[in-house]
Amino acid sequence: MDVRAVASLGPFARVGFVIPKFKHSGVDRNRLKRRLRELVRVELLPTLKPSDVVLRVTPAAYTRDFESLQFEMRQLVRSLANLVLPSVTPPAIGRTGTSSGDTPPPTVA
């Protein structure tokens, strides 16, 4: 699996999946999604800081059993725990782009 993570402005973590078909049936794809959702719920979310994570599945994931997916997820958890995400500053709300001391832009009546 390929993982991308960035810091989140929200107070919780969000995880998304990219699961291409790779010439597999919808049944196979849904089974893989269910397995990954459960692994994220049990292994990843309890340890994850507020961040946005995207997991991209490789074709080999379709042939793996639950235990091997769990092993790979645990490796991802360890690598994400060591990852230092850059802090994200929220955008200023209600500001018009003027700095203090500048006159506000004229209003049109």
C-alpha cells in the first residue's frame, strides 16, 4: 500500500482509500474495502493524530489474506507514528487581506 498523510485542521483523523479495480470483480473489491475499513478502525485510528491519510492499494492486496493485510497495516502504523507532520495554520476568517494599519478597500454603494 502507498500512504500519503498531511496534518488536518480538524480535531480528528480522516482516512480515505483508493482501490482501483485492477481487473478484479466488484465482489473482490468490496471484500478488500471491508477488510481495510476494519483494519483502519482497529489498528490505525486509535493511534493516529489529527491528520488526513489516504491509502492507495496495490494489485497484490487483492491476493492477500486478512493476516498479511493486518501485518502491513501495523507497519504503516509504525511508520506514521514516526512521521512528523507539518503544522497547518487555519486561514484567517473575516479578513479582507489588509494588514493592520492599512485602510480597508473602498465599498461600492
